[in-house]
Amino acid sequence: MGIDRSNFTVTGPNADHNWLRTHEVEARGTWDYCEVTAGSNGTYSTPRIDGAHRAVRVCILHNGGRQCTNVWYADNDDDSGDWS
């Protein structure tokens, strides 16, 4: 598994929660990829990713191939407890 995160701040179209397609993210900028580490005890983890005001999507790695969703989520609500 892996996570893509946009390198730009998402400010809309909605004030709180946004669902974007890959072509919409591509039109605004680029993104970084973060791999998941599998532990010998069956757990999976990623480095902590600051997703506040960023678009994120999930990717799956299998036999050297990488398949990512076409839907990205961006959280802009600034609720208390959000990490930014």
C-alpha cells in the first residue's frame, strides 16, 4: 500500500471536504508518494503524513506494479485536533 499527497494546498471547491479526480489534481500541481512498511507481526505503517489542506489518495503495490485510485480526498475543515 502507499499514499500519494499533493504538493499544493487545496482550497476548494468546497470549504470543508473535497473529492477530486486525478486530472483535477494534475491540473493544480504535483504530488509525493509514500510507501507503507509491512512489519513481521502483520502490521502496516507509513510515516506520519500531514494531510491537512492536501489531497491524498491510496495506492496498492503488487509484484512491482502500482495501482492508484482516481479519487482524491482533501480535508479543509480545520477542526480542533487536525494536524497541520
